[in-house]
Amino acid sequence: MNPANANAFWRRLRALTRKEIRQLLRDRSNMMVGIALPVFLILIFGYGLSLDVRGAVIVIVLDDPSPTAHDVASSFSRSAYFSPRLAASMAEAEASMTTRQADAIVRIPSDFSRRLLQGDAQIQVLLQGADAARASGVRNYIETALAQWSEKQADRTAYRSEPSTGAVAIVPRLWFNAANTSTWYLIPGLIVLIMTIVGAFLTSLVVAREWERGTLEALFVTPVRTVEILLAKLIPPFLVGMFGLLLCLLAARFLFGLPLYGSLAVLLFSAMLYLLVALGIGLAVSSITKNQFLASQIALVISFMPALMLSGFIFDLRNTPAIIRVVGQLLPATYFMELVKSLFLAGTLWPLIVKNCSVLAIYAVLLLGLANAVTRKRLD
């Protein structure tokens, strides 16, 4: 490109970009999608959505009236995860479970104290399995509470020089989520969803609206080229997306106390790559459909919904059927999701970063190339 053509290219690009920024700022719906929606989502997901189990109703049946058995039962009242209550009989406890008024039954048998001295004490735990995820969480919390009581009991007997109860001390340690809260798990994934919405959904609406109004056809009779139009369409939503990312990072750090163990520069670079992927999806969809409603529905189906359901945001893909895992591995959101969660909670793992960033770069080139191919400077 000679200097004269280069100067003309940059002059036209600056003019088009200024026009796009004015249009973006003038339309309040665009700002709602680009800025207000990310803030709303991160507050709702961060404060309102939790995968943790709190206040689980535990019905305790004390068949053993000994002080040791009562001490075990009282250990559940010391945790915010439980809302324990005593039942007079096993039949009463089973009635509570049947009517779904209880999440679990903890039955301490009549020979608990005697068998504890022998080192083979058992406690029966019955779980309400209608909600498998909640049942699993309740079970883990009960096991942890019993392990902590067992450890304290072993310490007390050692201090008092009493006969050993045969208790086994368990020392738990949680990697990559020291706060033991699902918020740390959800917030990085929410960043992926917000980047998807701002990139694909917002861009598909903005470009399709111009197709409907005929303003793009007006541009086609000018000397501007297709690549200049597309670049001008990319820059404003790209800036809005990065601003949304900044809001998410600030909220993650200062509202939810989420640490960033990895490199901030790598996180920003990978976010830029993924945002280009999402923008490419929005441009391609809007250029093919040329209709706001249709473009928004298609963008929702092929970008946001898969990112929500099949990228590992909530469900671990390793627990899904093989065909679902294959579909998930085809989604660019899956690779960005793995990157963001690793950078926040694990650190800068270069083999993973190189692999996922390479995949995102390939997707960006392919989708932006597709958007350029389907955006013809001609009237159909």
C-alpha cells in the first residue's frame, strides 16, 4: 500500500469509527447491553447465585443418650451449613425426609459410645437424593463436620490421658479455592458470558439495525471499502467489551475478593482474542440475516446459550456424554473459560495458555474472514 492509499485508508477509517461511536452512544439500548447488562449480571450472579449449600436441615436421631453422642450432635450446630434439629424417633425423622422437610438424617446408634472405644464406631447418614447436587454437597459437609469432631475428640483423649477412641484425624486442604465458595468458581465464568453478550449479541443488533435502516447501502455508494466498514463496526463494541471486562475485574477483586494468581497481561490479551471471536460471530450473523430480531435470536442460540451450558461454566464437561464433550470442545467459549479460570485460581500455566490462545486466534481469523466474505459491497 503506497503512502497516498494508506493516508486515505486511515482517514476513512477514522471518519467511520467516529460515526460508529456516535451512533453507539446515541442509542441507549446499546449502552444497556454493553455496560448496564454486565454490571447487572455480575451483581446477580455474584450475590444471588450460589452452588454452596447453606442452612441444610439435618434431623438428628439420638439412639445413644450418652454425653459423647450429644457432643457429636452439637457439632452440627456450630456450622452455618446446617440447621440441625432433634427427632424423637427414626419414624419422625423419616416422615420429615419423605415430606422433603429435611435434607438428611444423621442417626447415632445405641452402641455408638461403646464401639467408639473399640475404634469401629459408625454413624448412619441418610440423604434426600431428589436433588443429587445438593445431596452431594450435604454429604461432604456432614463428613467434614464428623471428621472435625473426631479430630477434636482424639485431641481431648490424648490431653486427658484417656483410652484412645481409635479416631482418624483428617486434615482437609482445598486447592484453587481457598475461600471454599462457589462465587470464586462462578465469577470467572461470568466474565466469559459477558464478553460473549457484548461481542456477539450487541454487534449483531447494531449491524442488523443498519441493514434494516438502509444506512449500510448508503455507505456502499461511497469510496469506502468493505474492510474499512467492518473495522469501524468492530472498534466501538471492542472498546465497550474491554470496558465491561474492566468492570468485571474490579467487581471480582473488590466486591467478591477473588484473587488473580495469573498474569493480568495474559488475561487481557486472551480477552481481546475472545472478544474478536465474539465480534466475528456477531458480524457474520448480522450480515447474513440483515434482520435485528433474527440476528439476535441466532446470536443467542449459537453463542450465549452454548457458552452458558456447554463451556464448563456450570457443568463439568468430563461428566457429560462423549457427544456433548465433542460439541463443547468445538466452542471457542470453552477455551476462554479454561483460560480465565486457570489465570484467576491457578496461575500462569504457559502450556495451557499457548494452546488455548492459539485456538482462539484461529477462531478469530476464521470468523472475521467469514464476516468479510459475507459482507458484500453490493445490493442484493
